[in-house]
Amino acid sequence: MKLKKAIDRIPGGLMLVPLLLGACVHTFAPGAGKYFGSFTNGLIAGTVPILAVWFFCMGATINLRATGTVLRKSGTLLVTKMAVAWIATLIASHFIPVDGIKAGLFAGLSVLAITTSMDMTNGGLYAAVMQQYGSKEEAGAFVLMSVESGPLVSMIILGAAGVAFFEPRLFVGAVLPFLIGFTLGNIDSDLREFFGRCVHPLIPFFGFALGNGIDLNVIVKSGIPGVVLGLAVIVVTGIPLILADRWIAGGNGAAGLAASSTAGAAVANPAIIGEMIPSFKPLVPAATAMVATSCLVTAILVPILTALWVRRHNARDVLREEPAGVAAAPLNERDVHV
């Protein structure tokens, strides 16, 4: 059986399939971890340790020796994404209660879910899309997107919007593994390659652990709000990213649209932030389910929309070149002596 190939056909499958398996375990056998104990319980309840190792390895993959074009493109997309997520959080905090929406169609929606779904781009999806529809420099622009990985950016945005307060030591604790990995990866390229190999293999492990904190009933209830949230991520972050790509990074907007997604790793952020701020813990199951749904929705739609954008842009270029070609056509002798 080619399970890996089958999982890869599902958008964000490496993260979402183990997450759903974990949710099944939690729903139908909630005491499995405590019953088996030992290493089995470690896999089921080990979200934070597994994520810490993954975050360290992600830091090691960032190479500061990238070209200026790559840094300009990735820096533009990174700053724009963070700024838009902060504005969205600020606006949402004025309309959504701190403990989330309790009833109605959007029950379970919270500022935590909005922030964590919008502030982190799916770097793998972006790189794959731009390798097909963009330049090498644009494809390599995910080099700085790893900075979004982990809870640090979400913490900064929530703190700056006045939604939450984090002690300085918590900021340090959130970013320290990433910085250590980043430092080692830039000191020694062999270490960057060595730790970089662990990034993808660790994803299903923390996906399964995250799923073990979710009841399937929560996923069903958050289905519609999650889909709407995914569409909002594309619209709310996509438009500013397209404009920034065209006006600042010198692109045609395709890279901006390709970056308007929710990262699979963002599914972990509500749980991590919930560990730091106990008042957020009740929001974690619904927020995690919504971010996972948003990841799936954006993973399906963003490549399609980017392809349509590029085709439309190329068609415009062809239409502009045709009149120029006609105007530049050489005059023959008959045309001169009319």
C-alpha cells in the first residue's frame, strides 16, 4: 500500500490525517493515553515537547545567505502578513468576546482562532505553487516565512492588540529553541541539512498529539465557521499581499496570492498559547478545529486561484504585446508611396 502517496494527495494531509486520527482516539477512547502510559502516552499527550523539537529544526532551515531578491520578496510578504493579521485581530477584538462566540452559526469562533489562522503562511504550499507559476527567486521567498512558525508571532499580535498579556520570560521561552536552531544552522551548513531533514517527519507526530485534544463533535460544529474563516483568510490577507507584491516586491501579485494561506503548523498555536494563558484553554478545541479547517480550505483554493491569476496576467501581457508588434511592423514600399 502506498499510504504516503495517498496522504500527499490530500491538501495538508501530512498534518490533517494524523490530526483526525488523534481526534478519533480522543473521541472514542479518551483514556487511552493514561491506560497504556509510558511511550504511548507520550505520543498522545506530547504536543509541547514534539513541537519544541520541530520549532528548533525549523529555525535551523533558515539561511541568511539568501540573495537580496529573495530576502526582499520574503520580507515583504512576511511583514504584510503579520500587519494584516494584527489589524484583523484588533478589529475582531472589538466585536468578539474574549471567551469567543457562544451561540449561533459562528459558535466557537474566537479572536484566538482568527489570529492563528491569519498570521502564518503555508510555506510548503507557497514554494510548490511558485515553483510552478513563479520564478526561482519567488519560490525561494519562503526562506523567512519560517519566522512565522510557532507561537511567537501570534503572541506578539495578541499582545499588541491588547487581547492578551505575556510575561517577557514567556516570549523568550517561545522563541529560544527557534533561535538556537537558527544560530546552529547558519554556523554550519551541515547542521542545517541535518536538522532540516527532521522538519517534515515530525509533522504527523505533533498532528496526532494535537488531534488527541479535539473531540470530533467540535470539528463537526466548527465546520461552517472554519470554512468561512478559510475564505476570510484568502480575502483579508490575499488582497494586501497581492498589492504589496506588486508595489513593493516588484512581482505581478501571484506570490502574494500564493502566500494567502493558513499553515498546517498553525493548528498547533492555539494549544501552545492555551498552555501559557489558562483563560484561553476553553477556546483551544474549537480554535484548533477551525484553524485546521481553514488550512484545508486555503490549501485547496490558493493553488487554483494563483493559477487563474497567472493565466489572466499572462493573457493581458499577450494583448499588450500584440498592438506593439503591429505598430512596430516594418513598412513596405507600397505603404511608403501611397
